[in-house]
Amino acid sequence: MRLLRRPLQSLISCNTRLICARSTGRAVSVPWRNEEYERRCPSMIRRSISNLSTLNDSSIYALSTAPGRAAIAIIRVSGPACLTVYQSLCPSRPPPKPRYASLRTLCAPGEVGSEPQVLDSGALVLYFPSPETVTGEDVLELHVHGGTAVVKAVLSAIPKAISKNSPYTIRYAEPGEFTRRAFYNNRLDLLQIEELGDTLAAETEQQRRLAVRGTHSVLAERYDSWRQKLLEARGELEALIDFSEDQDFDESPAFLCDSVANQVQELTSQLQLNIVNASRGELLRKGIRIALVGAPNAGKSSLLNEIVGRQAAIVSSEPGTTRDVIEVSLDIGGFYCTIADLAGLRQGADDSSAWQIGEIEKEGMRRAKELALAADVVIAVIPLEERQAPGKEGFSKQVEPVLDSQVFEVLQQCDLRRQRIVFVINKADLATQNWLTVCRSFRRQMPVQDIATLEPIVFAVSCKKAQDKSSGGPDPGQIQGFLNKLTHMFGQMTSAIDIDGQRVAGNNSIWTESLGATERQRTLLEHCFQHLENFLMVTQPTQSVHAQAFHIDNGIDVVVAAEHLRAAADCLARITGRGEAGDVEEVLGVVFEKFCVGK
């Protein structure tokens, strides 16, 4: 174990001496030859050095505002060639005062003495010298008129501003490259970059609120704190590994491991809670998937049209109109949602003269069941129907909700997955009773308790009344009331959970901040949690069914335990991208691929 650690210790020592020499101006001798340094230097460090060298030599430019006709367009240049670009576009004007807007006439670069060709006669120019800039480099911003021809002309002129004899190079930026340079120059960390990506992608109010959570590096500080605790715990075990043969310890290895295990146990509880809250945050970021389930002609398509406010699906009195899945994305109370109108579910008839299930309808029902089981919220549309019921004076017409057996079966499967189930009693205009009474009667008569582990929502609506503009009242069909009920439920589904399992009401809680963790962060937290679970299996073998697999002479394998702590700490380091673990380039590639060119 010591032999494996010495090359890394030597590398750290070597780098420390180089840093000291740079600060004091003294010459030092490097103990390794260049070839040996290259061989021992981790590939990640070599790639980072190469990237930094490339960043220092080249400049980039791009349109930072949306393309198309607009009042103003902003073109951004970053890198050492900023002033050279400015001098070529404004040859007769002095450099602008840093961080002050200056009105300039932009001209196309041309030969000395030739008549300048004006590109834009009224552009605002701002120059930001490094390092206090958005990218950490010199930045030049050109605020030009937003006409398509003007923007195109200025973009075409920028690469011509760098002559062949110039020591600088310039090229059009790649997607997310400005932000990538900010990361390399320590202007942003990886968590802040992901938050920036969420801000740019936010379409609803709840997505915007999610994006601004953790902007003060609350999550980064928490992850670094956890990582520091793991490094300290690992240090105790490594000391036991390195010096147990030479020194006498007051504590036995088992006692020391048990002490560390208690710290890790507390950390795993916090990790698990952060993972749960991150999953809830994903509902805000990616959207809540809603499936409309019901029998044919139950009114699913009518309900979809009323929710989205347009004719998204064909509505007909003929049952079985919807054969394929119709998906619509919309904003419901600030929550991004995707609603799927599914094919009607029903039993096949035994009588050949009855309405048979064809191959197309069968495939539609299969897809309907599949999507219902994958949804976050399942809305079961239950129609009110008139039926002949026996009475004292013979048969009489009664209106009652009808729950098809196929729909009931799908709802049972959804309940096993602990999906949210909402019952919507449609065609409530047929009811002779108060709509609340209809809902209470449905709860009492139908086997809701058999298919709803979570407290279900039962709501009555009338798509027919909602479509009738002559109906009185602000919400005649109770569609808006139903949407308000859904919004309240969405808030419960996406609110943070504290250490006691209670929903957090405020926005300033540390648990609320964990809602902002991205899917990448959540995945790494899950890996970290698994490594800590493996550590506990090693250090607390009596609590594990696999205890014998980790015994060495009826003792604890401290080397394996320390390795699990190292792996867990590495997962936390990869979250921020500032640690010594993982392939940083691979992580950055995943993060930056979603950015636009000018960001």
C-alpha cells in the first residue's frame, strides 16, 4: 500500500516545489526527468494542461443573442485578440474605456489607405479586461443593430480582423465554449454551470425557481463538506494501514473502524435524503408525465381539449376514436407537464356480433397500459352513465359512475408502483345530485380503497358544460377547479423532504436546495451512497449477510474499507469537477453539449 502511494506523494512534492519556486523566483531541481514525469502524471492533468494552453492561445467569437430579426444583437469575443479585433473594426478610434459603453462605427477590415466600408454606424462597444470577466479572459462585446444583414456582416468581418502575421488566432465558438472557458479559469464551478443551463432551459415558473436554487454554491459547499469528512475518515484508516506495524495504537482496528462507521452512517442518511429530493426536483426539470386512462368514450379526449384549451384530439360519439397516443406539453400552474391521451381500455366481447377488438385497437391498448405504468400521475376518467336499476315499482333509470374492469386492473398495477392516481368523474351534468355528493358516493360505492395506497383525488367535471359558452358561472364545467387541485398535488410531489420525512414549507432550507441537484449529480450521489454502504458492510460485518466475504482472520479488512471511502469521496469530487478524480473532460462534455453556441 505504501509503495502505491509514494509516486503520488512524490508528484505532489514536485508540484509543491515548482509552485514555491514560481512565487519566490528561486531555481529548484525537479527530481524526475520529463519523460518520467509525463509517464507518471495522470492523463487528466495532461489534458487539462493542454486545454489551458489552447485557451491561452486562441480567441473565440459568436452571436450571444437569439438569431433572427431583433432590435439589438450582441456579438461576444473572448481571448487575447479582443483589442486587435476592436482596432480592426474601429481603426480611427482609441480603445474604449474598460467596462464603459462607447458608441462606435464598425467598419470592415481593409487595406491601409482604402475607403472603409461601414458595417454599422451606431454600435455600442464594451471591453472587459481579464481576469474579472465572464470567461476570465479579455472580453469584447459588440451591441449592433439586430437586422439579419448587419449581424451577418459583422460576424463575417471578425475573422478578417486577424492578419496572417498576427500572433493571435480566432475562430467561431463551439456550443457552450464561453462557459467552458469560465470553468477552466475558475470563474464558475460545475454546479454553477449546470444551474446556468437550467436557467437557460426554464420554460415555466417552477423550472425558473428550481434553476435559481443553490446559486450561492450551497450545494457545492455541502458536497465539499461531505468529501472532507470522508477524506478525514480515510486518513484515519490509512494511518492504521501505514503505521500499524511500527507503532502501537491505543484503539484496535475494529474500534477505529466502528468509530468511522458511525460517522459514515450519519452521512449516508443525509445522502439518501438528498437523492430523494433530487428525484423530486427532476419532476420540475423534466416535467410531470400525466396519463389519461379510461374506457372508450369516457371523455378522455374531451378532457384533454379542455385542459390544453384547443382541439388537440378528435372528439366523436363513436367509441374507440383514439387508437394511438396523443401527447401535449403545457404549463399547469407553473409546472411543466406532458399529458398523454391514451386509447380506451375495455374487455373483448365473446359474441361475434358485438364490438370486437381489432389488431390496431389491441396495439393501442398495449401502448396505453405501457405509458400509464410509466407516468408520474394517472388520471382515471370515469363517466357517469344512465342504467336501468331494479326498484319497488320495477326498473328505473339511475345515473352512476362506471369503472371498467380493464381500467381497474391497470390502476391496480399503477398503485403497486406508488403512482399518483386521480379519479375524474366526467359527464357530471347528467347527475341529479350535487357534484360533491357524486364524488362522496363514488368513494363509498367503488373499490377505491383497494387501488389507492396514497390518498386519491376524486373530482367531478363536465366537459359538455365547459364547452357550452352560455353556461353560467366563471367555471361551469369545473375544469379550472380540477386544474387547481392538480397544481396543489404537484406542489406536494415536488416539495423537499427533511430529515424527519416531513415536507419543507420554506425556500431557504438546505433540503430545499437539494431539489436543484441535476440527474448527473443524483447519479453520482447514488454511486457514493453505494460505496458507503459497501464500507459499512466491511466495517460492520455482524450487520451484513455477506459478512464472511470481508473477513481476514476474523478481522476487518481495513485496506478494502479505505478503498470504499476513496471511491465515495471521488464521486463527490466529480460532482463539482474540482477534485482529483474522474475524467473531467468526459463530465464537461455531458454538461456543455446542451448549451447554445454563444453561451
